[in-house]
Amino acid sequence: MLDIGPLELVALVVLAVLVFGPDKLPKVIRDVSQFIRKIREFSDSAKEDIRSELGPEFKDFEFEDLNPKTFVRKHVLDSDELGLKEIRNGFDLRKEMAEVADAVHGRESDPPQGSSGASNPTPPSLSKGDSSTPDLLRKREEPSREERPPFDSDAT
């Protein structure tokens, strides 16, 4: 109920009794409930007027669908007309990132591990003797003061 806890509800009741007094409190509650009922009736009649103006092709139109989060959930995430679930399941982020890293560093892409019979027990980043692949666990050396760091004009 509107995310109000029991202690907060008791505090509101005590505050209402103190502000309005025990004599006027029933009348105030009745007036507030009538006001809320009139607002709901006005809202429902406005929705029905809009539905009748839109015509019979929009008779199942729901105003909650106008909320962008609900709209996206209903039309994109729940329906699979576009085949998004197949695309999402077929996309291997680690493989794609490895291919991009290999292309950036000018290395050949590794063949899929499942296709070759031999398995590599040590990942290339951890091997000590291989000079073509960097050791990712080793700490980078600090450049000297005279040496300028590399400048990437595309990044700035």
C-alpha cells in the first residue's frame, strides 16, 4: 500500500487526529475518499472518451503501454518477431573481444579450441617464453621523464 509501513501508518493516524481533532476526522476522511473517487471516475471517463474517439481499431489500447519502459518490454523484449533472442544467444562477447584485440595487435586469430585435438594447458598471456604475447599479469614499467607517453589523436 504505497510503500507505507505499519509504524508510518500509525504515525499518520496520530498526526491526523492531532491536526483535525477526533470530532472532524470522520468528515475529513469521508471528504477525501469522495474526492479520490471523483478523480478516479474523471480519469476513467477521460480514458473511455479517448478510446471512443480513436475508433474501433484501438479498442484494446492500454494507456499503460505509453510508458516507455512498458512499451519496450512489450514490443521488443517479450516478442521475438525480430529474432533478437537468437542473436543474443549466438553472440559470444569473449570471442569477439579476443578477435578485436588480435586485430589491434596485428596477431592472427587463434583457431577455435574445440576444433583442434591439442589443447593448450597454459594461456598465452601467462606463458613466460613467448615474446609475441604480452604478460598481462606483469606490472607495466614507468616511462622515463624524458620519454613522452604515446599520443592518440583519435582518442582526444
